[in-house]
Amino acid sequence: MQMQQERLIPLVDEGLGNSAYLLDTGDGRALAVDAPRDLRALRAAAARRGLTVAWAADTHLHADFLSGAVQLAASDGAQILASAAGMRAFDHHGLADGDEVDLGGLTLRALATPGHTDEHVSFLLLDGPAPVGVFTGGSLIVGSAARTDLLGDDRTAELARAQYASVHRLAALPDATHVWPTHGAGSFCSAPPGTARTSTIGVEKAGNPLLAAADANAFVAQLVGSLSSYPAYFRWLGEINRRGPAVIDTTPALPQLSAGEVRRLLADGAVIVDVRPVADVAAGHIPGAIAIPLRAQFATWLGWLVSPEIPVVIVRNPDQDPADILWPALNIGFDRLAGELAGGMTAWTGEVTTTRLVRPDQVDAPVFDIRQAAEYEAGHLPGAVHLELGDLPAAGDAVPAGPAVVMCGHGERAMTAATLLERAGRRDLAVLAGGPADWAAATGHQLQESS
């Protein structure tokens, strides 16, 4: 079993909070599990070991990223393994509960584990008759189980009951069985923060609070009660994955656009997404631009705040790699970025908007906190008004009139919120360069908690 564990390569996407897996089957071939459309890390891992991806398995119709399985089939000849119940509209080996696939000495067995989605399967890896580990996708995850509300509020409780049965089915595996989930800390598919990425059945039986729930009713209440908001694009990526994402057959690139071309695109309804660091955006950005500083969470906020149907013009600094913009965007279905302002802000000849930055000891106006609800409740500045960033486009009128200091955990999301409000006409905003802990340290005051 240890030998097989060493053959497994987890590929963690810190931004989306997910793990894909590459399993070396020992004969020059590999199994990819829940690979994203952005295959750069997986291809690099396969190349280092001289592996050919022969199988691409998906545990479910992902809502938070586009699957790379169709791409692996087209470019590498991989056989796609997925639940037959998913009704995928492309060639694949549809598996029912208990079906097995020979991986050349190892065996992969499909286990129906609905709950996160209707068609969800887990993949049990067997070495002979002995379970080695189980790819649990969005079923049993480290310290929790994935959310069950992605198919609508009217089905949340029903799917939570299915999830209860599924995680207990997995918990019946031997204690030494490794647990290899897709969703992990940082995922909006409802993984708890600060947890490990992988586990074992025994560890989860001993410490997962959902497995300790007294019965199905208690499980449902606990799981549903923990659900928070999730990005807008979760509502449509599952169907794209069912149909099959388009194969990418050329190296993605950002077309170069002159300032005049950018103005014409803006006049036709395009939006500028400024990916530069907070301080650069504050010093001057194109009026109406939405700042989404480039970092691990870039794709999440792009997909949450911008429609993929709207042409997007990128503004970046020369030291920011276009591939780190394009691939995360492609990962969530943004296939048609219009291009980038050639030369960046130095090429812009029109008006610019500046945004004031304030240090933690300089907060001089009412505070507008745009973090997630759980973050706000854990500790916020006294008197701060709260609205999640993802709700801002639809509920901007909830922001009090008058001067305000916008804040988040570090400053990136606050700058995004400030630029969204500037698009709506606000000009009396500042952004806190830091977060609540920085304010408490700088002022000596305590944060306020919400029960």
C-alpha cells in the first residue's frame, strides 16, 4: 500500500481549493483524476516521470472548474472514465456502481456516492483485493462533506440525505484506506479551512464531525447549516462539463489592443479587468475598470463578478505572465478574452481614476467590510457595515452614502469592491491596505465578533 501511495501525485490548485491527482500505474502510464482544463501542472508532473496519461477519471460534473478530461482524450488519447448517470454528451466509458477498470495491475472500482451531485461517483483503488485509497471527489472530504445546494434550494436537503448515505458507505472501508478528495481548504464547495488535503478513513471516522452526527436528520442540519455563498459561475459550469468543454488546440494568447481599440470596445459594452497589484491600481486606473489583482484567487472573482458573455480587456504589468491570466480564465469558461491594452497603463492616454489607500492606523471614515460572512463574524471593526463582495453588483445600494473605507482581509478584495462602486459613481472611497488583524495591532483596539 505504501508503494502505491508514493506513486500518487496530488496537484493542488490553491486558488480554487481543489486537488487533482496523477497516479503512476507503474508501466509508463498514468491515471488522471478530476484534472482541470488548465493542465500545465499535470503535464509537468507527467513529463518529470515520463508518463503517458492513459485514463482521465471525473468523479462528478464539476461546478467550480471545467474538466480537462476531454482535452486529455483529444491530445493524449486518454480514455475518459465517468459515471454513466452523468449523461455526458461525448465519448467516455460510462461506469455504474461496482464497475471496475483494469489499470494494468491495479483496479479502479466505481462507487455510487450521490449527494454533492446526483451522478457523483467515488473511485476505489485496489491492489489485488486490498483497498489502497479512494478518490472521493466531493463526497467525503477532510473534516467535512461537500455542499449539496448546487442543484437548487429545493433539492438541498434531499441531496444532503444522499450525502449522508454516501459518506457512511465510504466510512465502511478499512481504516487504513487513504482518502483523496478533490475539494479541500479554500474551496467554495464547502471544505473547512485549515485542514489537510488528504486523510484516511480511520482519521475521518475519528475526527470528522459530520460522521459523528447522531443520525441523518442531525447530519442534514449540520451540513446545510454550514453552507455559505458560492460564485455565480457554479450555476452553469456543470452543464458545460456535461456537454464537454471545447478542445484547446492552440496556445492561448492575449491579442494586443491599442488605446483606441480599447475605447471602441468599451463603447460597445466591454469591461476592463485590471489585474495589477493594489498599489498600482490605486495610483491610477482606467475609469470603469474592475480591479481583480492577479493571485491564486483571480479566477474565482473573475467568474463571480464578470459575465463570460461580456468582452474582457485585460490591463496588466509587464512582469505579470499572460498565461497566469489566460489559463485560470479558461479553467472557468472564459474563452473569449478580447485582449489586453498593449503597453499597459503607460500606453493609456485618457483620464485615470485614483483610489486612496489608508494604513490600518489611518481609518478615518465608516468601514465597509466585504469579506465572506464567516470571516466577518469571526472578527470585524466595531460598527463596520458588512456586505459580501459577491453580492455587491446586485446590492450596491446597501452601501451607506458618504465617505467610507473599504476593507477585506488584505486589500485585494477591497480594491475590487472599490472599483465596482466607482463604476456606479462613488468617488468618496478609500481602501484599507491590510485587514482587521492589522487594524487591531496598529490601534490596540479589539475586534468585535458576531454570534
